[in-house]
Amino acid sequence: MCLLLWASRGLWPTRAGHTIEKAALARHTYWRGPLVLAEPERTNYDLRFRLLGFPVRVHPWFWLGSVLLGASALDLGLQYLALWVLVVFVSILVHEFGHALAFRWYGADADVVLYAFGGLAIPSHTVSGRWRRIAVSLAGPAAGFVLCGLVYGSNEALGWVVAVRSRELAFVYGALVSVNLVWGIFNLLPVFPLDGGQVCRELCGMKWRGRGERISLQISFGTALAVVAWSIFCAMDRSNIGAGVLTGLPWWIPRGTIYTAILFALLAMTSYQLLQRTGGYGGGSDDRLPWEK
Ligand SMILES: [Zn+2]
């Protein structure tokens, strides 16, 4: 399967012209690692449109990233690669609109940007309250699960994939269901800066206050390493090195690939670097938040 990289940076306002709280700004500049999640620069080749009142910008790298992810679809034909890009476009848009609509629900406006392997929903101002921020983070994967459920459920009820007898339609159906399900599950892992990582950070902050930041990064680091190990195991199992044990697992358990191994290795590195900047991996006595130091 493909990797995912739509991280709702979500809670860090960056739009010029808005008054930004000092702490939030410091947090924005603080959270940087190998994967920089700043808003990508504007180019002359951006595709821009408005949807449901939200400005949407599609960076040219989005198309390149989608093509790279779906390169194997070329084996079936060029039209399948085009359909794959369409599926990724719709899926990431739906995910980001989940975040954007949640921002609107809590009184913030939002811009949606699709970029390289993911997207961003950038709010006009911060949403106050941990539970509200958790709801915003969960809204993205939830939107994807709803889309997956609608596509899957409607076919279960009406059998439209078989009825239409189109290989292209069957391809779109399979891609929509698996992309939205598997990417949603990966996105809920407690790994920074994925949506699950944001939720974990808020929950740890609730339980351990100042120490929560560091604990959530430790969880993020450990989980990311576990995904790397799982991905390598899956990649080996698929090749003739492995024993083929994956074939006995339910289909909905996400299989890792060499791409997820690389992605989560980068995410583990990000968490590790951030841990060092918060007082060192394994803890310390300084409980202040990074931007308070
Ligand atoms: Zn998200």
C-alpha cells in the first residue's frame, strides 16, 4: 500500500495578517524536524478553487507525489494511473475538509492545501480547549471513514460494481475503500505529526501537564519504530524471504511496505530530535514546555 503524509498541522496559525499568540507562534517554529510541515510556497502552477466556502490550493508537487505513489497502476494502463490520482485527490480533499469543517464548527476559518504526499488544513486562529482540538484532529480520519463506509456500504446494498461491469470502476471502488480505510488507520497512530499524534499530545498534556509533551514524543518515537519494524517484516514476508504469514491475516489490517518503513523512520527521527530538544530522550527534571524555555 501507499504511504500517507497528510498531517493536519491544524493548530498552528501561520497566515500573514492574523494576530498570532506568542506561545502558538513559538510552538509553530519549534515543531520542526526532518519533515517540515510549514505551508508550501505559492507557485504559478497552483490549482486554486473554492469549495463549501473554503479556499483550496493544490501545489504542483501534489500531482507528482500522487503519480509516484501509484506508479504500479501503470502496469494496468495509463487510465488507471489517472484514476488513481483522482482517488488520491478526492480522498485527501475529503480528509482535509473533515478538519476544515470542524474548524468552522468551532468558529475558525480554514485554508486547505494539498501538497506532495498529503495536505494541510490551516486555521485562521487557534481553537481553544483540548477536547475541541482533539475533535478537530479526529474529524479528518472520520471523514475518510465515512467516505469509505458510503462507497463500501452502497455497493454491498446495491451491487453497483458488478452491475456496471467496468474494470475501471472496480479499480476506483477498490482504491477508494482501501485508501480511506488504511490511510485513516495509519493516521490515527499516536505518531507526531499525524492526527493520532496530535490527539496523543493533547491527552498526555491533560494527564501529565508540562511533562505530557515529552511523554507523547516518547510514545510517538516508540510507535514509529514499531511501524518501521512491521513494515520491514511485511516487505520481507511478501518476498520469498518470508513465510507468507500475512496471507492468514484479515484484509483490513494494514500491511506495511518499504515506503511506510521510510516514512515512519523519518517520523521516528523527527520525534527523536524533538525529544532531545525537550530535555533529552528518557526524561529530565525540567517540566516546562519547549516554548517556555
Ligand atoms: Zn489529518
